[in-house]
Amino acid sequence: MKFYQRAIMACVLPVVLLTGCVSIPKSIQGNAPLLQQDLTRVMSAPQLYVGQESRFGGKVVRVTNRDNTTRIELMVQPLDEGARPILGAASLGRLYADVPSFIDPAELTNQYLTVLGNIQRVEPGKIGQQNYNFLVIAVTGYQRWHLTQQVMSPPMPMDPWLWYGPRYGRRGFIDPWWGYSMQGPMPVQTFLTE
């Protein structure tokens, strides 16, 4: 019986440990048991969600400083399990995030951001010449994400004759490329980090 318990633990323990790896930064965790994160649902009946805590993220389109507040126009994208905007995802709409402090526009314009705050109201505005209704969020916390790129190297192919040692080239010397496979350029993965 102990063998089966150990086998089950060997299978379950890595899954439990890996699920703990993804965490939401403290600045955007929130206090509500269920945060509003679906902009489409909120915009279908915004009066029902006024005062509720929400978390939205995406790309910053514009930053405007006002008296004692900074208004961030955010192109909302879906969030992953770590509350990061999903890169390349289609826009779900736009919102205004009002931060109760000064933020230099140069720091946030064209950056990725996740905001936490209470839903206030819907306010008319414009995107270019088009009229648009923006959801307004009173921000209580935000997280700026950094765009990071990493070269993804493919797994090294194994020469099936590895145990026989290196091959000899045409001129009798050891082949320096033995065990390697030239597969072209390596892919670059782009992701968001804190």
C-alpha cells in the first residue's frame, strides 16, 4: 500500500508545485473574492457594476495629466493567470484608468499595464473622430509590465552513434560538427515580466 501512496505523491506533488509558480503581483491582487475582468460583460450593463472592484490590463494608448490625477487610456486585452495582458490578443475595448497621483506620460505611453480599481461610470469620449463610451476606473493599484525577449534554443539532437565516438571527416580528422544539427535561425519568444 505504501508503494501506491508514494507513486501517487510522485505524480501529484510536481503538479501542485508548478501551479504555485504563477502569482499575481501584490499591487494588483485586490480584496474582492471575484474581481470584474470581462470588459464586454461590464459594458453591456455598466450601471450594474458601479463600485465593484475590477482588474483590467492591456496597452497604454495615451496618458493625460490633470489636477491631482493621471488619466490613462488603456486598450484592454484579455489577461493570463498571472494578470498579464496576453500579447497579440485582440482588443476588447478601451477604458480610462484614473490614478490619484502624477505619472510622467513618457514612462507609460505604449507600455503594457494592468490596473486594479473600482468601476466609477461610463464617460463619452472619442477614438480619432469616432464617438466612444469609455469605462472609468478609479485606480487603487497598477503593475507595469516589461516586454522581454528570449532566444529559444531547440533541444540538441542526439547522434544515434554517440557511443561509437566522433566521426572522421573526409580528410581523416574529427568532424567538429559531430552531434549537432544546423536547423536555421532560432526562434525568439516575447513575453511580459514584472
